[in-house]
Amino acid sequence: MANLINHASSVEIAYDTQMQLELNGTNFISESERKGEASSLFWPWCGANVSLLALSYGSFFLGFGISFKQATIAAFLGSILSFLLVGVSSLAGKRSNAPTMVLSRASFGVKGNIVPGLLSYLIFVGWETVLVSLATLATGTILVRLGDFDRDIAMIAGFLIAISVTVFAGVLGHSIIMKIQKWLTLITIMATLGYIALTIDEVHWSKLTSIPDGSAAGFIGAIVFGATGIGLGWVNAAADYSRYLPRKVSSLKVVAWTVFGASIVPIVLVTYGAALSGSSEDLSGAIAMDPIGALTQLLPTWFLIPFALIAILGLVGGAILDLYSSGLTLITIGLPVKRYVAAALDAMIMVVGVIYFVWIADDFFYPFQGFLITLGVPVATWSAIFVTDVLMRRKPYREEDLFAERGIYGTWNFKSLSIMAVGAVVGWGFVTNPFASWLSWQGYFLDILGAKDSSWAGANLGVLFALVIGALGYFLTARKKIQLENSSA
């Protein structure tokens, strides 16, 4: 394994100047390649979170039995708090200029980090598959409304567009991603503003203000849903996009631009989506069955093709970052290939997954979503451990020791792995997962709160417990060791 890690760390640090193909892998970025300002982080994070799916999240927020006012506050808190974790994780990339899952070795050991690395890899591949699949299905649903489009042909068109853009950017790497995400963001935001202008008359403020406030359990559940569905899943990718910044860039600006770029559009879209859903029970019910296609009910026919385009591009923005980070994570856990080869392999897996999901499987989405949520609980514990590690350190990570099993970070950090295991066990005990029958075993601690059908059952408190266990457990077990590392020369 040491040979594999050393091989991966020796990837040539340069760009192919003609194709702009990124040749960097798990290595630290050289001083000559560290360029740009913190504001450049706005584009990848905004592009990854500008999806029209956020409009449907507004309906899901109201589904917790809360008022429009509470849904708006929950959207703000869930987005800001979760992306604060992403912003802090971005500091690790700026300070030490390496991918997230390489820097995570400092907390788990050079070999021990394979455990969270594998979980992160599965989540990346899973979500990139889901996003491209949703883009494909949404294209079919939207264009069929025009009357002259065959659904399968429409889906094939959406599939080819989504796959082409995702693979092109994800394989070529950082430089292309930063450029493409900027244009995806601008195009999608402009088209989304057009959608809002065309549907603003459907918002009935009298109905919204008449929705009564919900319980504390529903409000907290909406915040947790927003945090996990919007921001928390990006923590394990954060340093991948900040590692090219010079170390002298302001840390405060790195956090601020990450949080602002990632959260501003979801807050607006979730709030507006809640306003539309709260104004129409029919729309709210339709969104539950078809999250993106249902939004076309309010549109004139002439806007359907632009809407299909922004639906595809909005989802692709997130899929690009997932594909890029999945390739980096794959070589971090030991695959001895270059980054772009790993990304290409992941792209092949994604293509097969999308084809199976869209054209073969009868009932795949909900069980698969349940599988991803299940993985999300231990990854939430890892996120808290990693963020705590970043906050506790005053010096950059030692490059050579992140690739040496006998370095200061060790081979296996069983304390961190144990904390992650405890966080997973406790977290699974306090979440419900109705997406698949084989996941019904979760929620085994909910009797403490009044059984699985209590008002707190849907709040997914297990995610919060996983975060607390990760942060507190790592602080107590690692603070002395990190203090010594901070004080050493």
C-alpha cells in the first residue's frame, strides 16, 4: 500500500498547456501554480448549488409541517451552517494545497484514512449518478409537454448533454472546471430569474401567511434536512478547489466566499419554492412525485426548452464537482493511476449507473437514495472530525508525513476510527430511512423520544448527534497531540 500511495503522490505537477488537462493528483500544488483570489471560489460553489432541485426543496421543507416563515429561516440556517463547515474545510486546501482526502490522513493515519476515503468515494459516485439521472429524466418530462417530442429521444438528448459536459470538465480538471462553472452559473441564474418572473403571479401571500407555525421537531427537522441535502455533502470535497490558492490569501475571505457562493442561490430558490408550494396544494403534491418536471406546470410552452436547459445545467454543475473529487479520492485510497484516468474510470461507472437507473430499473431511485443517506451519517462524523482538526491546527500539514506510514500521522489512528464508528452507530439509531425496506432497522434509539412515529422521528437528529460526537470526541482525544505538532519546529 505504501508503494501505491507513493506512486500516487509522485504525479507530475503541471498542466498540459494545449488541452488544459490537469496532471496534478494527490500531490501538494507547487508554489508556481498557486494563483488567484478567494473570490474565485464563488463560481465552483455557486455553480454546484444553482440547481432547480432547490425549488422543490421548498416543498419538502413545508412537508415538515412548518410555516412559510419557519421554512425561510430553516433554509437560511441549514445552508449557512452547513456551508460554514465547507468553508472551514476549504482553509485546509489553502494552507496545505492538497486534496481534502489526502489532508484527512492527518486525522486517521495514512492507511486508516482509506475507511472515510472509501465512504466518500461511494457518495461522490452515487450523487454524480443521481444528478445526471435526474437531468436525463427531467429532460424527458419537460419536452414531452411540447407534444412533438418522443420521451425516449428527449431523454437521450438530455443524457448526452449532461454526460458530455460532466465528463469533459471532470476529466480535464481544475482549470476547466473553474471556467465552466462560471458560465454554468451565469446562464442558470439568468434563466432561473426568468422562471421566477414568469411564475411570481402564482405566489399567494395570503395563503402563505395563513400557514400556522409548526412544532420545534418539524423546524429542527427542516434545518437538518437543509444542512444534509444542500451543504454537508460537500465538506469532503472542499479543499479540492481551494488548494490552488496562494497561502497568503485571507482565510476569512476563503470562508466568506465559499459560504456566500454556495448558499446564496439555494436560500433564494428554497424560499421561493416554498412560496410556490405553499400557494398551491396541487403543485406541492406534484413535486413529491416529480421534483423538477412538476415545476413546468406553471410555465408557458415557449419557455419549456430554456427550462429544460437550465434543469440540465443546474444539475450538471454539481455532478462535475462530484466526478472531479471522486477521481481524486480514488487515487487517494490507493489506485495507482493518474487523476484524469481515475476520473475517466468514474465516468464510465456513472454512465452505466445512469443507463441502469433511467432505462432498466423499475424502482431504483428511492432505495439508492436511502443507501446514500445511510452512508451520509458516518461521513457526517468524519466531517466534524476533519473540521475540528483544521480549526485546531496552527501550522500547515507536513507534506512528507501525509505519504509516509512512519510519519507523525501514523499508519492507523484507531481513536478517530472508533469515534467515527460510535458516531455512525448513534446516528443511525436516531434517523428514519423510509426509502427502502432493507433500511428499516435504522431508528433503533427512537423509542427514547417516543418511537419511530413520534414528531421527532423525522427530524433526523442522528445527523446532529454524529456531528457532535465527531467534533467533541476528536477534540478530547487529539488536542494534546496537535498541540505538540503546533509547537514543534
